[in-house]
Amino acid sequence: MVHSLPGQQARTFEPLMDAAWPAVERYDTGEWVLRAAAGVTQRANSVWPQEAAAEPEAALREAVQWYRKRRLPLIFQITDTPANAGLNDYLDAQGFTRQSETLVMARPAGVDPPGPAAAKVDILEQPDEEWLDLWWSVDGRGGQAERETARTILAGCPSLYALARHDDGGPAAVGRLALVEGTGGIYCMAASPFHRRRGYASAVLQALLSEGDARGLAGTWLLVTAANHAARQLYSQTGFEEAGRYLYRQQRPRPALTGC
């Protein structure tokens, strides 16, 4: 059970993140966890280096072959900790890129509860079509097949889904609270382009935090890209503090051989 979210080591969030956004396929080598979901989201199509590889070169060859069979690029999700320093050095030597730096932010139980939501928010136990339509229109990549893969990922973890409505009753913003090991993970925060900067995302966040507090969660955590300063400000104002960082390391494509 997690008890003091903001102060804990960044690596202790890794199992929570893995459970909250489960890949459709996974292969645990005993050191690395290889995850795939037909290319839907980096997180579900990346290697989680759960333990340091005793033989990194052999482990990397195995990972390359596993992802090649699925026609996916080889991507690592690596938390910024001393335990991963050696792997980062090894991937630097192999020419892997560094991209999408992401903050893990956490809010412990006992923080003053958020005020009343500024908009009507529906809380659902499953994402209905309205919820999915809005989230996918903002964050989705691909067509119907990819959307169904995303639905499978969402269904892989007990969760609550919030949908804020604008004055006309239509959907304005959505969010998800993944329920993992007595904690809550905030995911899928998305607002309609026509209803941004009007308090709907804040209302969704407040509603999800209130639901988590009502269920006695030990704390809540979320993931936000380091470059998204507006979202980071919103989360900081709601009691979230930085608890760790991670980034993605992607294998550079090798140039094809040419000749006549």
C-alpha cells in the first residue's frame, strides 16, 4: 500500500503507472517488461526496465526482435533515477533519442478538498460514447481500430470517468481516475477546443479528486509533460507536487542499404 505519495522514490510509481495503463500484450523477461498495444500511445508500446539487465546487449537484441515482429519501434520508458543511469548511458551509446520528458506529480490524502465544481460533472464507471468521442478527438491517433485498442487499455484497470458539460448540456471536458493499490491515477484529461479556459478541466479534476477522497484513497498522482506549463500550474494549485520524472528513449531508424 502506498502511503506518502509526494515523498516516495520515483521508482515506486512505476508499478502504479504500469497497472493504470495496461498494455494489450506484455512479455516479462525477468528484467525488462516489453509492452505492446498496436502502437496506441507510447506508454503502452514501450519497455519498462523493471530491473537492470545483467547482459544489456543480449536484452536489447531480444527487445529489438520482439518489437520488430509487431512492426513497432523500440521505445523505453525510463524513470530519472540513479538505478537507471547505467541504462541511459548504454542507450546514449546506441544512439537512442531522448524525448517527451514527463513529470510524475502527486497529492497525498489529507489535502484540503477541492471546492465545488464550477460545472455539471457526470461520474461514470465505464467510458460511454460521449466520453470516448471527446477524449479521442483530442488525444486519439488513428481510426476505429486504434480507438477500440484504446478502449481495451482503459478497461484494463478499475476506473472512474468524469465528464463536464457546458451550459447547453454537451460534453466540454473529460478525465479518468484509475484505481490502483489504494491510490488514484489521473489520466485522459482533455477539453474540447471550443470550451477551453472556461473552468471545465478544473471541474473535472475537482470531481475526480472528490471521488478519490470519498473512497479513502491514500493519495492521487498524475503524469504531465514537462512542456505543458498550463497543466502543471493547474495541478500545482490543486495540491500536486513533483515526485519524479521519466522520458522516452527511442531507437533511431537505421538508413536502408542502397545499391544497384
